[in-house]
Amino acid sequence: MPATEGKPGGPPSLEARGISKHFGAVTALDRVNLRLEAGEVLGVVGDNGAGKSTLMKVLSGLFRPSEGEILVEGRPVHFHSPRDSHKAGIEMVYQDLALAGNMPIFENIYLGREPGRTLGGLTLVDHARSRKLAADHLERLQIHVKSVDQNVEDLSGGQRQAVAIARATAFDAKVVIMDEPTAALAIKEVGKVLDLIKRLKHHGVGVILISHRMDDIFYVCDRVMALFHGRNFAEAPLDRTHRNEVIGWIMGTMGHTAALEHDKVS
């Protein structure tokens, strides 16, 4: 992952325009827009059923939108599966982390994409190179573990979350989507994970953070947007809003600041 800032004035890392998603007669998303700049952390909030998870599954290739378009660095893309989104540089870190607890850290980071040589359709994994690449990557992200040979099941919750983030960013990710990354963590580990998210900014990685925790949103995000009943409701830079207003958005109440930003992006 290159240690570079995002290019100022360039196209956004990720943009969704007019995304709708229908499940039979049910409309989960209704013409939703989202924009994420390189090196920006965007908080996405909303009550249960607001459409957050559906939108993220569309952006990560798990669902195909019924309407609308997705652009990566200004180029339209069409995702038919999560593999397509991976190729475009979009990674998703789910709440369950999808890590193999009985395998070491370095194997988890490169699981399914192991470095090595391909002979006759078989990949001969280079374990020594995997260890070296994993150790270098963890060092760049300032993730501290005893050894990359440790099994994931022996790590703390915060360390496991860090390994999941390292895995997501090991292949030049442009965008990382995180679903409630601190929900199951002890208080002392929350800050370490949030600081890691901040460090991703310095590598030019855009982060979409789904969270119900206002402390997380206001500590790490640059901007916050709210969904309500499957639609864009409000958004604003963090320095132009406050916690009570954002909580109001989640409940469907729009304050003055949010109304100004809503009119600007409509």
C-alpha cells in the first residue's frame, strides 16, 4: 500500500449516484448518493433499516443496484461480485471479521491471494515472502503484534480488528468500508483501532465508517452522512455539526446546519 496522500482536486475515490435497490415490492434504497474523497473518513449513520448495510453491500459488489451508477476515481464500474469490487480497490471489513482463528496472522492477511508461483494451475505459496510482506505491512500501519506467526485466535479483539484492516489494505485498496469496527471491543482497544483508521488517511485510503457510536464518528471522521428510510437525509463536515444534531438525523429530525448541507448536495 503506497504511503501517499490523496490527490487534491482529482475525482473522488468512490462515488455512488442515484443508487436504488428493490427487493420485490420493498425499496431498500431510493436514489441514494454518496461521495468519498481519497484520504477521507466518511461516517455513515442511520437507524436499523435505514439502508446502511444494503448500500455497503452494493458498493462492495455483494448486491447489484436496481438503478444508479458507481464510479471509482471518476470511471463507471459494474460489480457482479465482491471479486469485481476487490479488483477496483474496494474492500469491506465485516463485523465478524472473516478471519481464520486457527491460522497465523500472515496467512490471514494473504488468504486467497497468497504470493507465490503458479505452475500447471497450482499456486506454490512462498511462505517466507508472505511473512516478510505481512511484517512490513503491519509495520507501515503501526500495528504491533508479537509475531506474524501468532494464530489469530490468540489475539485480543482490537488486534484481530487491526489484522482484518491490514488484510483489507494489503492490496493497494483505494476504499475500505468498515461495519461497526469497535462494537465488540473493550474500551481500551477502541482508541487503537480508531487511530489505525486515522493512519489510513496518510496512505491516501478513503474509509467509510458505519457506526452507532457518536464518540467514534466525532473522533475519526471528516464528514458524516445520514440515511433515513433508504434515502439521503442529511450530511455535513464534522466541524459544521454536533452530536445532538447527528442523533436527530438518525431519528429523522433535520437541524439548520444539516438542512443547508442537504440543499447544497440535492
